[in-house]
Amino acid sequence: MSEIVAIIPAYNEEGTIGNVLSALNESDLIGQTVVVSDGSTDNTVEVSKQFNAQVVELKHNVGKGGAMKAGLDQITSNIIVFLDADLIGLTPDHISDLLIPVLEDEADMTVGIFEKGRIATDLAQKVAPYLSGQRAVNRKVLSDISDLDMSRFGVEVALNRHIEENNIRVKEVILNDVSHVMKEEKLGVFRGFAARMKMYWEIVKYFAKN
């Protein structure tokens, strides 16, 4: 079996990505970690290299789907873990929980759901659980998604539609005490809210065109 690879799309996440990479480095299951810096202008690349991650530097911001595709283009592994770069509270046990159902052929994909982390992020995932960016997946699930690199924040919507149309086995995995940094915390209330609305709008646009 080829090694398991973690792919982390990241845009200006110097303050949080180290926590995620530390958990991956401590995991006995992860053989390689690829960080895709999606046009970052901060120290995301430098921090990632400090944790011995392979770094793919994109010159321009192409969005989450494009960054994930760029990471996939670098690897040949059959089992991949996708994680957001701004997670809080991630541990090696959470990574194992995501991976084991796929490794034991109980599921083709797992979706990590936050619980007992922070009220705002817990609530968001209860409303729309399949928009989670925390997934372990068998590569064969991704082979027929031709528009993965064309969708921006709608990449999770694209994955979910593909799942529904192809009867792919999916298992939800509870990630206790995990959350992420809100956009309003990263960018300030007004810029963060605007970025959140833009993200939701791109998701809606992608969903509507399909």
C-alpha cells in the first residue's frame, strides 16, 4: 500500500498551520504532508517548511478547489487526507479517526464534523455538515471529478454532488474539541463578514449551476 498523504490548502495561515502540521507529524499513519500555499503573502510557506512539509507555492490565489487539485497533482498515493490550515485542537487521534474507516474499507470517504469545539463552528457544521474540509478519501473517488480545480469554495459541494450521483460510501466522523479560526477573527469583523458572504455566494453559485 502506498503511503498516506495529507494535503493542506492554505492561504495566509502562518498563525495556525503549525498546529495542524504538528499533529500530522505526530501521526503514525501519515507518510507525507503537502501544503499548497494558495498565493499566500505571509509566512505560511516558511512555517510549513519548518515542519518538514512539502510545499507547493502557487503564485496567484486560485481558491480552495484549485489548491487541492495542485496538491493531488504532486502525489500518487491512493489514500489522502484533506485538512483545513486553520484548525484548532487537532490531534493525531482525530487523524486516525478520519482514516481508519477508509483504510478498513468501511467507507470510500469520511467527513469530519466538529463537536464540543466552539459554539459558532459547531453550529455551522450542524447546519451544513458536508461543507466540512476535513476528509479522508480513497483516490478513486476523485478520479472522475473534472471540475475540482474550477470550483473555489464550492469544492465541498462538488464532492458531495459526486458522492450522491455515484453511490459512494461516506461516513461522518465526530471530531471532538476541534474547531477553526473564524474569518472575522482573521480579518476583522467587517472584512471577515464580507469574506464569509463571498464564500457562501460562491458555494451557492456552484450549487445553482448544477
